[in-house]
Amino acid sequence: MISDLFTATVIMGIISSGIRLATPYLFASIGEMFGQRSGVLNLGVEGQMLLGAFTAYYVVLKTGNLFLAVLAAMAVGAIMGLAMGFVTIRLQATQGIAGIGFYLFGMGMSNLLFQKLIGVVENINGFPIVKIPLLGDIPVIGEIFFQQNLLVYLAFLLVPIAWFVLNKTTLGLKIRAVGENPEAADSLGVSVVRVRYFTVILGGILSSIAGASLSVALLNVFQQNMTAGQGFIAVALVYFGSWRPFGILAGALLFSMVNALQLWIQVLGIPIPSELAVMMPYILTILVLALSLSKDKGPSALTKAFEREG
Amino acid sequence: MSQSTKNFSLPSKFRLSAVFDALMPVFATIAALLVGAIFLLLLGANPITAYSALLEGAFGSFNAFAETLVKSIPLLLIGLGTCIAYRGSVTNIGGEGQMIVGALLSTWIGLSFINLPGWLMIIIAMLAGSLGGAIWGGLPGLLKAYFNVNEILSTVMMNAIAVQIMNYMLRGPLIDPVQAEAASQIPQTARLEVAYRLPRLAPTRLHIGLLIAILLAVAVYILLWRTTLGYRIRAVGQNQAASKYGGIDVKKHIVLALLLSGAFAGLAGMMQVYGVNYRMITDGSSTGFTGNAGFNGIVAALFGQLHPIITIPASILFGGLLVGANAMQRVVQVPSALITGLNGLVVVFVVSSEYFRKRNQRKHLAAIEAGLDNEPPRQNGENLEEVPA
């Protein structure tokens, strides 16, 4: 039975679904990374994802327009990010606890709206698979990498873009400076407050897209609490990836591949308790966090509110 | 604060602002309910009808109030654990998993030994529940102290792992023999012996767990403010570098804070089984068993300003909101999930209100500097100087 796992079709299936499953983690973790690099820990990702997932799903259900759906989700995410920013930047509230508050808010509101406005689980037509010309025709590789839906491509494109913005642009420099030494950044004329609002709102937008990618691209359905902890895992992946886009990519892929493997183990009926298979990625994450050699402590000003002296 | 000799107007003004500070959580809740009223209006429901149904459902009758108290027990226990952890500056959001593991361990023992006297089994089960939670909280503590793993992340992961262990146990080793035979295969355990169930306090579902939880609240107060251990946990929470300099084993106290916090959550899980359901049953999710108490208990503790005694009424208030939410759902057809959302807003508003509290304090300090007042600065309830002998 175990040998069933090692056929070409199954391995391809695992890699292909692993790549798809990495999509929400990539969007949410990259967004979270920008926030943390500027000094803001947002624990409300799960709530933002749930509201984004619901919003996108609802818009598709009512209009059938996928792009409008993602835009609407982005708008909701921006508002959630703005609220998180106001509370943690302007009012200097404890970031971790404020995030838990926004998580509960997002969960409650998405459940409420779903029960009130929809009520039944209903499938929709989500983002179709787009085969990239030429590349998509390559045997095996083409099938795995270049026959996915639009949001999958965007998620993977986001990684090098985030790396470029963070390391090669003035904006990125400002973000890093604000996260490492806000007082120095401030004395050089960088607006700590403005940079942090920017990253937290960006984080909200990307988290909402992450949620939308679940409800209108990967699963094409909305269920209550459908994110099932993925928002928290996205936060964990930022630590896992040592606050670097490519580190996050590696973590997201590792996590989603193990997840895909676990799904296939169940599909093939291999006699490993499914519960054990489901918990594997979590155990793995803890182990990797514990054993990772780089004891990177992260941005120095992470979770510290900034206040100008005098 | 004894300033009877003061003739300045400022001290009395300051006292007013101190009252104002203490009432911040209440204002925060009122603000959340007002936002909730807007949502209710948008959903086409009359907020006054909805909220009066909620109040009626939570506190309107003897039975309703008893249900509220039943709901408040896990919130209070989780809240007490939260007080310890957050005072020690560790963010334990693993209450859900710790509850589940505590419940599993105590249920397993209760089903395995069937001929013990009831009181003895209840004591053993309480210890087992606390132990299960302590293990599930202590592990992230060790990971944080010795492997530098962020406890927020590890506790979330531990929640997910606990849910899977619960699902596995209730579908396999611990499944009710009747269900194992039947085609339905409902993932639940057998019922506990009648003798093992927590005694009830009145002809309602309210059980003795309420009294135990209240006694424990007093114990946590004593622990935090009257013992060396509590002093050290709070010292580590306030300033790790200074604590280390002062000779406190910082790592040990980080582990202890999470371990104790987990023990309370585990006890909450045990009481949910031995006091309310008399068996464990899973719908596959953690909320199916905990009712989200692992998070709502944090809300109650924050509302109680991380003070174990104030957390008692706070837990009753939030227990009432949860019970009343169902009544509201029946009367105005607005899903009770609204209350989860509003709980989130309460958290956000409470942590935001700290800003105004600090601003008041600063104004006061500025006034002292200006020589208008010679009253010592207020400590915000944080008297770390009281070192127990």
C-alpha cells in the first residue's frame, strides 16, 4: 500500500496539489512579513482571511464576477488593516491581544453574514485553470507548474516581488529601518507611523486575498471557519522563514507538500490514522522552529509601539 | 492614596479619572454593544428587542442565570490561567488544546477505573485534567525558554494537534462500545458513572465547579501577589533583564507561567466533561468541544484587567452574553455568531482604552513635575515593591 505513494502519477499529484495549497499561505505570510518587518505583529490574519473568503464568495455568488470578488475582498482587508493599524499604531494597543480581538471579530462576522445572507453551502465557479502557452505543454513540469489558476501564479510571483521591494527599494529600506530602529528612522525624517500604516493595510489586503483564494479559487465554496487555523500558520511561517520572502516560500511549500501528502495518504487508503496524518504538518512546524539553527530574533522593534519623545 | 490633607483641586480630579480608568472595560463593552446595534439595524433587526432578548435569556430567570453560571465556569478557569500567563508576559493562546487534553486524560481515567468512591475519582480526575493541561501548556513553555520558539505559534500548533488527538481517541480507543458496535459510529465516549459526576448545586445544571473556580480565583490572587513564586512570575513579565540581574531564573518562570496557565485550562476541560456533558463527543473541531472557551476566557480575563478576582464577574458577564446570544437568535433571527464578533470588539476596545489610561497617568505625572501636586504617581495596580518575606 505504501508503495502506491511512489508512482509517478501520485508524486505529480502531491507536488501539484502542494503548490496549489501553498497559495493562501504565501499571500497571508508575505503580507504578515511586511507588517512584522516594520514592527507590527498582526495576529488577526485568520479573521481577515475569513472575511476576505466570505466577501469574495458572496460577490461571486451574486454577480459571477471573479475580479470584482477579489477587489471587494481586498477592500474589506484594507479596512480591517486600517482598523488594526489605528488600534496598534495610533492607540499603541498591545499588538498580540488586539490581533486576537480582530480574529474573533472576523470569525464572528463571517459566520454571522454567512448564516444570515446565504445559509446553505453552495458551490460556485471559481478561477479556472489557466494553461500557460508553451510552458504548460512541457510534460510533467508543465502539468505541475503551469496548469494552475491565476491566483496560484500571483502568489508565487509575489515572492520575488516582495523580495525586491524589501531589499532593493527605498520603501523597503524604510520598512526595515522602522522595524529595526524606529527612533533613528524618525530622526532621519521617515514617518514611522505612515510606514507602519502602509504595511499593516497591505497585510490586511494580502490576507483577504489569501482567504479569497480558498473560497473562489481552490475550494470554490464557503463554510464557517473554513480557514481552520491557516491564518495562524501563516504567522508561524513568517518566523519559520526568518522574515525573508524566500524563507517563507520554503516554509509554505514544505507545509503544503506535507499537507498534500497527507491528503493523498487518505485518498489511497493507506492504513495510517488520518488524524495522525493531519497533525503531521503541525508537529513538523514545531520541530523545525525548535531545531532551526538560525536563532534569528526578528526585527528589533517587533511588537513595540513607537512614540516620539517630548 | 491618603491625601486628606490636600487642598488642591487636582487630587480630587485625579480620583475621578481613576474611577474613569477602572470603568474603561465597561465603556469598551458598551461601545462594542453599540457597534453591535448598528449591525443589528443593518440586518433588519430591532437592537432593543434583540438586546432585551439577550438579557432575558442570560439573566431573566433562575434557570437562565444558572445556565449563565454553567457557561462562565470554563471562562473563569481559562481566564485565571490567562491572568498568570499574561502577567508573566507569555501569550498563551493554547487554551483550546489544553482544555481538550485535560478533558481527554481525565475522561480516560474516569472510564478506566469504575469502582472508586465518587469523591476520590473526582479528585483524581481534577488532578488528571490539570496535569493534561499542564503538559500541553508546559511544552510550549519549554520550547520558548530553551529553544526560543515563540509561544503564540507553538500554542496554536498544539491546539491543532490536540484536536486531532481528540478525534483519534474518540473514533478509536475511547469510543463508546455501543457506538463501536452500531453503524452510526458517532465519535463519543461512554458516559461517566453517575457517582463520578460533579455534584449539582441546585435543581439546575449548575455544578460545584463554580465554587471550586471561585476558590481558585482567590488562590491565584494569593499566588500572584502574596507568594515569592507569583512575585517572580510578575517580575519576569515586567522586565526580564532586571529579573535576571536580580537572580531570578527567568527560563524556569516562563515555563512555570505557561504550565500553570495550562493546568487551569485542563481543569476547565475536565469540568466540562464531569460537570456538564458526562462524556466527550467531537464534531471534528475544537469549538465543538470547548465552545471557543479557550478564546472567550482570554476576553474575560482582559475585561477583568488580568486580575483574578475581577475576572469572576467578567466571566459571568461573558457567560451571560453567550447564553443570551441563543435567546437573541430565537427572537430576532440574528445568528448568535454576532456575539463572537462583539467579543472580539470588546478585546480591541479594552486594549485600546489602555491608551487613555496611560494618557491620564502622564498628565498626572506632568502635574507633579509642575509642582502642583506632591502625591506619588499612581502605580496602576502594579505594586512590584511588595516583596513577600
